[in-house]
Amino acid sequence: MKEIELVQLISIYGEVSTIKIVRDKKTGVCKGYAFLEMASLEDAENAILALNGAPMRKRELVLNIVEEPEPQRSAKARVPGKQKSGDVKVGLKTETVKKKRPRITG
């Protein structure tokens, strides 16, 4: 799936600010998940309600909100009254049922 296809799918439910499909560095093949930033929490929740569990290309979409850890800052580095960005990150993953091969030890 290409970025534009994913944005077209999600943008029906809210404004998509950024998108990053995670790909293998060597081959460029998609690893099966992506991160999107949406303009608001409400937009992200709308997309999750509509698409979580939906079938897509013989797979099931899994959407959830990704919590970002707060960066550690000293008291001097804080800016009083500064607002956090309104963007909400949504993790999107396609799941397939894979059986693990037993490891050979020796």
C-alpha cells in the first residue's frame, strides 16, 4: 500500500497531518504498519471506530492511539503556557496469522 492510498482511506474520518509507512531499509518492502498524525483526538477516535478490525487485502486493520512519552526536561527548560501540539499519533497495523518456526539449537 502506498502513502496516498492510506491517507485517502483515513482522511474520510478526519484530517491527517503526517504519515509514515515503516519499510525494510534494504528492500523497501512495507513491514505491515504505519504511523499517522491526525489533527485531533476526535478525528483519531473516528478513524479507529470506523476501521479497527476492518478487512483489507486478506488482512485485518488494527488501529490504536500511540502514547508518546514526555521528554525529560529540567525546570529551566519549560516554557510557561506553551501548549502541546494538537496532533494525535495513530498506529496502524495489518495482522496476519503466522506460525512461528521452532528454533534449532545446538
